[in-house]
Amino acid sequence: MANILLLNGPNLNLLGTREPDKYGNDHLEDIIKKCRKIADSHGHNLTDFQSNSEHELVEKIHLTKNDLIDFILFNPAAFTHTSIVLRDALLAVNVPFIEIHLSNISAREEYRNKSYFSDIAQGCIFGLGSVGYELAVSAACKIIGN
Ligand code: DQA
């Protein structure tokens, strides 16, 4: 059994009501439930953490060693485009991760085209809405299993 951490950055706690034309109608709790079900079906354990604070996300990434986390699924939200701090934290712990975005950040405003994570991620899933989360868990299970 492996431990997967699903990390969500700022404003994703508002999913379901936040700009549904861009981010869909699913609430974060529903997405997490579906992801946990998929992880369970592969015999893996999925924990989750959402924060609006960069510092809390850094601390959670640092704890991945103590928490024996094997794989991270991460939607850094707006920190995607700004956070060298979170990038450095992921490089420091060296836990493989998949970068997820509900919207296609490459097809949006220019300031969203830049990601501080894509080049160090194992893989990236953008623009598929909440289905992207489900695909990311399935991919992580496959990678862990191999
Ligand atoms: C997002 C894309 C980001 O640009 C934005 O700041 C978000 C959500 C997405 O999932 O599409 O908060 O990460």
C-alpha cells in the first residue's frame, strides 16, 4: 500500500461556486471523495490537504518524509504562476508529483501560461476539469504499481 497526498492551493476550497464557467460545478469534497475511491480500489491510501496559505503548503510538503508520502497530486492554483518557494520545497523533499489544473492554463491569460512546476513534475494534466483529478490518481496508482 502506498500513500498519496492530494494537495490543493488557494481558493480551491470555493470550487462549485467559484467561476463555474472556468472551474466547473463540482465541490472540492466531491472531487476528493472520487479520488479516494480510485486510490482505495488500487489498494492505496489517499490523504488530502487544502490551504490558502503558501506557508502551510510548504510545511505540508516538508512533512511528506515523516508522513511516508510516496506520491503527490498537486493543484497549486494561483501559486503555480508565482511560487519559487513551493517549487523549492518539492525539489527538497524529492517526492514525485503530478501537476493538475482544472482549466487549460496554456489557453488563458498570459500570466497563467507560466508554471513553476511543470518542468519538475512527473506529468501534468490541464484543462479536463475535475476528470483531470481522477486521471491523475489513476496515473499515480499505475506509476506506483510499476
Ligand atoms: C487553476 C488555474 C490557476 O491559474 C488559478 O489561479 C486557479 C485554478 C486551475 O485549476 O485551473 O486557482 O489552478
